[in-house]
Amino acid sequence: MSEVVEVSPRERFSHTFTFTMRDEEPRLVTWKLADVPTGCRVTLTHGGWSSQLKTHKGVGGGWTEILTLLAQVLETGRISQ
């Protein structure tokens, strides 16, 4: 279960992340937003990893896909099939 840790409208949103298929401690995910001339830059940081964690290797691809889908929805209003 995730828990909201911080909300700063238009700047930052932080929450915990737990991969439910593994018995690991929650990690912190932070979304930073910054206005740029062409729109908004989103920087996602998923911290608290150690090289021994199996989840670390698999999560990067998931966040890449989530950010790609988020960009599609924000730019076009839909997700391409």
C-alpha cells in the first residue's frame, strides 16, 4: 500500500512504493515538476535502493513505460493502442 508523503502543488509530489510481490521495505518516489518554455518537465526519482534488491533491476522499465503513457495522455488526451 502506498502512502502520500508530501504534496507541494505544481512543484512536488512524494509517495511510498512497495512492490507487493516481494517482501521489501517501502521506497520513496518523488515527482518534481518544473515549468519550461515548451510545457512542463517531470523528473521522477525512485530512491532508497541497494544493489542487493531484486526489485531495483525490474522497476526502471516500468517507470519508463508509465512516464511514456503519461506524456501520451497529456499531449493527445489518449493512449495509443
